[in-house]
Amino acid sequence: VRQAQEKIELDRVVEVVRTLPQQSKLVLFAIILLEKQGVHNINTGEVYNIYKRLCDEIDADVLTQRRVTDLISELDMLGIVNAVVVSKGRYGRTKEISLSVPLEETEAVLLSDSRLGDIEDVQPFVQARFDN
């Protein structure tokens, strides 16, 4: 029974990811790239920087950081990512983002989209940071 429930959940995730708009897929792929690099507590700025590179790679329009933040919130509501607003004191607030779905399966669904096939080889530049 548990395996059947997991299969149903995975099928739901696959269908939700497959039907996302292209811009949401790019944002999700940026999060996946950061997760694959071992980045924890991914923040909105990191996602946005990689998102811009992905857009350049496939010649897609680049949305504003504010709009990308809205897309992250939508992915959070769909249960694909977990995004928590964290206050950094005088440095402002940011969202800390983590993937809520299986990484490999989600990445495979994104790369099966003909418009996103060219982004597979993009290597994210991750800035070193000090976590407190």
C-alpha cells in the first residue's frame, strides 16, 4: 500500500511539473542545480542569478527578481518546493528554499521538455558564503 501511495504521489508531481509554464520550469531547474551542488538554505538571490543564466542559455525573456519570487511562492503552494521567509536583520528578508520532491525524477521531467533540453549542461556558479 505504501509503495502504491508513493507511486501515486510521484505521478502527481510529474504531472504538475510537466504542466508548469516555461518560466516556472526555469526557476525550478535553477533550484535543482543548486541542490545538486550541495547548497543548503538556498536563497532567492541565488536562484535568480542561475535563473538569469538559464534564460540567456535558451534565449528566454528574463523576469524581474520580484516576479521570480512570486513564482517560487507558487511552486511552494503546489508542494514542489518548501520556501520559508527568513529575516536577516538589517540585511533584509529572503526566502530559504528547498526541494520537496525527488530531485532526479523532477530533473528528468524538466529536461524532457523540448524547449529546456539545452540547459542540461549549464553549470551553476555558486558564490561561496558563510552560514551563521
